[in-house]
Amino acid sequence: MKRDLIYLPLIVAAITAAKVTAQTTPETPAEIRPQHIEAGFTKTVHILFPSPVTYIDIGSMDIIAGKADGAENVVRVKAAVRNFAAETNLTVITEDGGFFTFDVYYAENPAVSTLNLTVQEPQPESMKKPAAVGDPLPTAPASEGRVLLREVGREKPATIKRMLSDIYRQNRTDVKGIRTKKYGIEVEVLGIYVFNDVIYMHTCISNDTNISFEVDARRFIVADRKLAKRTAQQQTPLEILRVCNDPAVVRGHQRQRTVFALPKLTISDDKVLLLEIIEKNGARHQTVEIPAEELLEAKLREK
């Protein structure tokens, strides 16, 4: 009996020490399992995140990834080379501290072209109810696909989006004679419009050849009229605010229209606005000169 009383404090001390050791021992790091996505060379995959994206990292140069123009929470992913064999990865961090990682594989036709990671807002307790057996799982709210757009001056992003869509849908030709054609590729400006200090440029690319025209880059540049065709000096790039129908490829004997939203712009008579379209892995680059007077004569769009 006395021996049991002697051992009891030792047992209690041992148990206490074990608890302290367990509390001070670091826990095993939690594994973040990457999602699998496919990237194609001629198709773009868009990923919608629940909050603005602040960081993007790609594992190799086999893929291209970046925020969509004007969108804060949309990342577009595309293969930079055809049929890349090795798996690569993509890491994205969002403004609210979210950390997302993806394993990226090549696919000529990605099975999923839009991945929605936006989180459903929690329901009040009074609205919650247990799901019956066989009921479908809750889906994302009607706001899925909601894109967090940057404000554009004093114009609302929703208004700009509607203007772009309306101009594209109406498909009018209000400007003539602003075009260029080389190597069987024609680029033409079909209309120039303005609303609330935003310029809308309606353009068209026509491919009269049998070889697809892949768009590597398109940009607007303000340049000196006399130097526009001879040098890159005295050129000022212009930010593209929004785009409606931004084709990556114009196939043989195909015609593709695009509407651009640009910031308020006026230029002097000795300057021109250049629309440059660069062909990927090719030499059929196109440059259209838009005179200063055409910008001043932009048609007013009604809301």
C-alpha cells in the first residue's frame, strides 16, 4: 500500500510531462494538394478566384499565365508550346490570403475551359436545412462567374461591358478607309465611338490565305506621324481597358471582329494612333494608322 502511494506521484508527473511534450512537439505540416488542369495551345483556360489576384508563378516556360485584361480575379492559362511533355505547375495567391496551386498538363482540347473557384457566401442559420438523401449538392450562387473589374475613371465596368457587347452585336461600319493589307492579312477599323470619356474601337482582321494567323500581341501606340513607319522612338503605348472577342487565332479565310475600350485620348495633327498586331512565330505583322482627326470625329454612343 505504501509502495503504491510512493509510485502515484511519479505516474502523475510522467503523464504531465507527456502532455507538455505533446504540446511542444510541432505538428506535421498540412499538405496542400494541387488541382489538375489542362492547358492547350489554341485554347485559353480561365480560372475565377474568390478575390483579387496578387501573385502568379509558373513552374516552367511551357505555359503562359496572367490576369485577364481589366479583371482582378481572373487568371488565363495557355500553353506556350505544343505538346509539352513534362508536367508543370501554377501557383496563385489572392488578396484575402488564399493560396492555390495547380498541376498543369498539356491537352490539345482541354476538357474544362473555365474553372470557378469563387466561394459561396454563407447562409444565415435560419436558412440552413439538412439535405435529404439523394438531393444534389449545393451549387455556387447565381453570382458565379462574377468578375472583379477595375474602375475605369468615372465609368462603371458594367457599362463598359455593355457598350462593348452592343457595338460588337450591332456590327456597324461607321468608318471607312482606315485599313492595311499585307501578306493576305487585312486589318480594318470599322468604327470609333466615345461615351463618358472612354473610346471604343471596332476592328476586324480578315485572313485571305490558307495559313492561320496566330495573334501574339496587339497594342495601341501614339507615335509621331513622320516617324511612325521608320522608328520606335517617340512612341507612347496606350493601355487597353477592356476587350470584346479577343481571338488568339484567325484561321484561313476567316474574319474576326474585336472591340477595344481605350482611355480618353486626343492627339495633335503631327501624331497618329497605331494599332499593331503581331503574328506569333511569323512575320505577317500588321500596323494600322488612325489619324488624329478620326479620333476627334468619334461618334457619341447613347447609354
